[in-house]
Amino acid sequence: MNFTKRSRLPSLRGLIFLFFGLVSFGFAPILVRFGTDVEPLVLAALRTAFAVTLLMPFWMSKGLSVKNLKKNGVHLLWLVGAGICLGLHFTLWIASLHYTSVASASVLVTIHPVILIIAESLLFKRSFRPLVWIGVFVAFGGSAFLGIADKTLAEQFPNALLGNGLAFSAAIIFVIYFLIGRKIRQHSEWIDYVFHVYLYAALTCVILSFIWIGGIPVVTASSIVVGLALAVGPTILGHGSMNYAVKYVSPTLLSTLILSEAVFAAIAAYFIFGEIPSLLSIIAMITIICGVSLTWSKRLKKKNK
């Protein structure tokens, strides 16, 4: 898997798509907070099911079947694997917002650039400058500190540590999804990738919902509205723009840009829900963001022969 090769530069339309997609990510945690009356798996299922439904007319007019995608070098297992990972990522992240603050969940889920660096180093033998590894340790140190600092919010979020752990797990799953997606996107068009991946993500969430609940999941009117909003905004526009750009832009660089979600979400949560992180939590969040930022600065050494 060659992460340094680019097909071509994205068009101006693609860059605009990416910009609005990144902005839409900031709305995701705010929307989820309005849908906490249902199980996280149910909301994740609604989100992905609505996304597939909305994308279906476009895929039916321009898309390729799995059989034809296989001829282009895309294997079904890749699509299924990416879909399962995306479904689990959505579920874990949505669940985290049931237990911790919007700011903490948003910062921890966007730590995946650091995890991606470790994955690229171990799996693909990429070399990174010492400054990058300093950033890795700083970011992980900030994450640990955030878990301790959020204990000061025990009255508002008594299970903040659990929520933080779920958000961090969502970041790990996202890295796996991102790496698989990078592989698939070299051999497929945007609509083919997102439609099939969202389809398998939806199936994953629906099946797990029935297993977890042990019956027919309860769906409320508010969860349907939130699920639809999540599908249109953060899923199709947000993740869709990422899936479009990953064919042209380094996954590490691209994932770093998602840090804007944490800043926007924290500000929005303050004005909408009155969530005010403690001073220690703010210091921990700044530490994480600084660590991730260090990993972005002149990361790559000359590739080893």
C-alpha cells in the first residue's frame, strides 16, 4: 500500500466539499446529544441507514455492483471490513457522548492521527522524525491527563472515564477504517465506495442492535430526526468529503485536519448545553492538540530504500 503516491490534485469543487465536510463534523456531537433517548447502536443504525437510502439514487444511476468493482481490484472483504469498522466507530463514539462531555469526546476521537502514525510505523515501516514521536508521547500523555482531569466533573459526568475510553476506542477503530478506505479508494469512485461501506456499516449496526437489545429496538421521533441530520451532515457531507479526498491527500494529513471538529464542538457545547470543562480538562485538551500538531510538522524522513 503506497501512501505517498497521489493520482492528481483534487479539484476546487473537491476542496470546497472537503471544507464544508470538516465544518459539518463539528455538528455531530451536538446532534448526538439530542438523540440520547435511544441506544447508541440504534442511533448509529439510523444514521447509516438514512445515508444509504439518500445515496441509493445516485449509486443506481452511476455506481458499480460489487461484481464490477471486483474487476477493478476491489474485493468484497475490503468493503465489508471497512463497513464493520465504520459501524463500530459510530457506535463507540455515539456511546461516549452518553457518559462524557462533548469537548472530551471530540478531542479524544480526533487523536487518531497519532494512532495512525504508530500504525504506519509498525505496519508499513515508515520513518518519522524525532519531533513526531515527541508529539505522539505528548498527545497520549494529554489523553491520560484528560482521564484524570475529568474526575473533577464527576457530578455532571459520573462515568466520564468510561466515556473517554469509548471515544479513544472509536479513534482506534477509525484508523483501521481509514487505512482500509485508502486501499479501496485507489480502485473505486467515490459513490461506489461510500454507498457500499455505509451499507455494510448499517447492516453491522442493525444486527448488533437486535443482539444487544434482544428484540426490536425502540425508535423515537427525535432519534429519527437526529439520525437523518447525522446522515445528511457529518456522514454524507463530512465522512463523504474525507472519503473523496483520501484518494488524493495523505491520510495522516487529512485526519489531522479533523481536529477542527473538537474546537467547534467544544464552543458549540458551551453555548447550547452550558458545558464548561474544568481548568485541568482544558489544559489536557490543549496538550493533546499540541501533541497532534507536532506530528504534523515535517513528519516524514526520506523513505528508506
